[in-house]
Amino acid sequence: MALPEWFYPGPSGGWTADMLDHLPPDAPPHVELIDGSLIMTSPQTGFHMLMLRLLEKRIIPPDGLVVAREMTVTLDMRQRPEPDILVVDEAAFSEHGTSFKPQDVRLVVEVVSAESRERDRATKPIKYSNAGIKFLWCIEREDLGPVVYTYELDPAVKAYVPTGIHRKRLQTYVGFDVDIDLDLSTVIR
């Protein structure tokens, strides 16, 4: 597949976060910026889609927080990743907004796929922790269904520490209690 003319070689000095809002109309709908490089996401798997549907329906934040899906977070001028699910301050939500600031994000969730494994397991967690985002979940597919790895930011070292590995049921705390049955068959219909 040939890349469009606007994509390569890209702007001198690399892409910046504000440039994502001005990509041409033929640009893919989901583009991330990592280290000044554009990352196009591959098509979703059924597992990915069902996991997002489950989380979007079952994460019930308290008043003042909202669940957002597939929106970017502008970490700095060269970093604008797109987590699969976010929990953000309601005051930061705008119908016309395209990105959130890290201080408005309480939780980021990445559903790991074969194509994004390195970014979701290593690259993005470091960038999220450096930006001060307090909670991170990484979700992977196992033979028996999803497994959710949960993390909380240790502010002393600005790094995530594991808080649990969850199969079948996700029970954790992210500034509010979460209790989610991870059976994907409940969201197929």
C-alpha cells in the first residue's frame, strides 16, 4: 500500500500534537503521535471491540467524571497517544474537543493487540506515568478470555506499580470502586 503524499517525508522536525487536528480528510480516523511520528492503528479484532463495549458500559464513574473512548491525550508537543478508554474530568469534556490534557485524565486503558503490543506494554506506560496519569489498565486476550493488568502511579518514582492481575472479574479502585464481570458474552448482543 502506497502512503499518501502528505504522509511522507512529513514536516521538517517531525509531527507535533497540534498537527493531528489538521490532517487531510483522507487520513485514517485513528492516528496517534508517538515521539513525533504518526502511528496508524490497524483494524480492530472482535475481542478488542467487545472489550471496549464492555468497559464503556460497565465503568461507572462518580459525578464529575466521564468515560471517553478513542480520544487522544496531549502529553507534550511530540506525544499524543490515543488510549482505547479513558476516565476524565467531566469539566474537560467538550463536544468539539479532540484531545485531553493529562491532568484531566484519571484512568487510561489499553487493549493490547499483536500490532500494538510493544507500544501498549512499554512505550505508552512510560509516557503516561511521566505525564502523571494515576491509573493504567492493560488488557490482553488469553485462551479463557481477557486478563486485566492494573497499575497505579507511584509519585515518588513517577512509575507504575502493579496493583493486580484480574481474570473473570475486575475488582479494583481507581479513585472510585470498580467491579466488572469480564465475561464478554454479556455484551455480544
